[in-house]
Amino acid sequence: MTEAQRVGQLFLVGIAGDPVSDVAQAVAAYHFGSLLSAGNLTAGVAGLQQLTSAYQSLATGRVRFFIAANQEGGEVQSLQGPGFSAMPSALAQGSLSPYALQQQAAVWGRELRSAGFNLNLAPVMDVVPAGTADQNQPIGMLEREFGYSPATVAAHGVAFIRGMQQAGVATTAKHFPGLGRVQGNTDFTAGVVDTMTTPDDSYLQSFQAAIDAGVPFVMIALATYTRIDPRHLAVFSPEVMGVILRQQMHFKGVIVSDDLGAATAVASISPAVRGIEFLTAGGDLITSQSLVAAATMDGAILKLAAADTAFRAVVNSAVMHVLNAKQAYHLLPCS
């Protein structure tokens, strides 16, 4: 792979409905390696399978795409229409036994696979304290939590992961180190702060359970955790990603950002800085709902990698994490 192709593997870029020609132009220009469905798509399994097949034909150098969706359930189910089940909210899923949820998640996973999607940006492993859901905009108010204790979230999140894995769909534990004890939603609010979570917090146990179950992706939040690293958003924090997630919790998979393209939480930071700071702090895969922002980040990363050998080594390490995941999901020609 060329340097530009390697850097392109570091992006999960949002795409609108069905503009295959626009995607083709973006992939040709920037070699983006993974794609994310934007908004709610209602064409159903058969219609989306035609679309994702067309996308896969555009992949750079026969390294195929992760094509991702936010398929949690309830308020957050981006793929709908004929062939897709109506998924209950995570809170409702948490009322099932873990065994029943795993069986159901395998069904939902097979629907995703049939539509050509191989990466689910779920499950939510955040723990919302009992009695506070109506104050927690990103998770509790939308019933995105499996329950109100680390043990409940761990058991049901792992069941969801295992069900999806049975269907051959990669999963993403999010939003590390947790958005269950904040108020604002980082998609729409800047300066979201968690003043409670510590490096050895019991609320990290749900994420540890996901890691121990082999979850291949962990998504990093756009909030600040004052008792871990008060100077950086988690997504730019070496302490959060390098020390806690890699060293303390022994995660060896892909560290993926929450949206660095369009989220209000990072709007005051230039896109070029966002991408570089995320990688430098220990991240691997940049999510961007904005194609324009992704293009700017890509250019900045390429420029710095060409000029700085230490940063180039950081880039190559991140690329290997992504390509190892792609090999595990049969997306490389050598698989």
C-alpha cells in the first residue's frame, strides 16, 4: 500500500443514502478505508445489499471496507425497512436474559450481514446510575443503557457482542470511559465533563467485560474526565487510551473515535489538529460524519507523516490495528 492508501485506512467516513458516485470520488481521492451509513436508511435488506455491494467494488487495493451502522435498537436503529426487525431499546433488551439477548442479537446480526454491513457501532456499555436517566442526555434519556449497574450492563453487552459475532458482525463497545454520568450530549454540546470516573472506577467493569469477551473495537468519548485527565477530551488523552485502555485493561483491538467531523464537542478545534491529536494520543480509527473534515484530517496526517518519522511510526501502528481487524473479518485479499 502507498502512504496515502495506508492513511486512508485510518478513516471511518459518514456517507449519505445512495450516492455511489460521490463515494467513488472520495475513495479515489483519499483512499478512505471504512464507511458509515449516515442517517436512517429504510430501503430494507435487499435494497441496501445492492448499495453496499456497489460500495465494496470501490475498495482500494482489494482491501475491502468495514461498512458500519449504528444498530443499537430503540431510538438508535439506522437500518430499517423490509427484512430488518424492529429492535427494542437497550433498556428493554436488558430485561431479557443474557442467553435470550444473545440469540436475538444473532438474528439482528444476520440481518446486518445480509444487507452487507459488517461493523455495528454498538453496544453501548455506559452505565447510568439508577434514578438519574432523565438527567443524562446522551444515554439515559434515550434508553440506550442495558441497565443501571456495571454487572447488568456487562452481562447484556457481552451477550449482544457474542450474538453479533455469531453472525460475523464486528462490534464496538462505546463510549469509553463512559457517558453515563454526564449531562450533555457531545454531539450537540461542548464542554461535557465527567467529574466522577476514576482510573479504577467500578463503572469501567462493563467495558472490561466487553474486552474480555473479545470485542474488536472500543469507541472513545468526546467528554473530559477530570479525575483521569482534566487537560484533554478523552479522545485526545494518552491517559485514557494508552494507560487505562491499552495497559490497564489490555485492549489489543481498534481504538475508534466518536465523531470528530461534525460533533459540537470538537467544533472549536481545527479538523487537522483533531486527527493528529487523536492518533498521537493512541487512537487508531477516526470517525467523521463530515467528508470535508475527513479530507482535511487526511491531508494533515499525510503531511506530518512525511515530515516526522516518529509520527509516521504512530500512523503505521494504527494502520496495523485496523488491518488486523480487517483480516479477522476476511476483508483482506490474504484472508
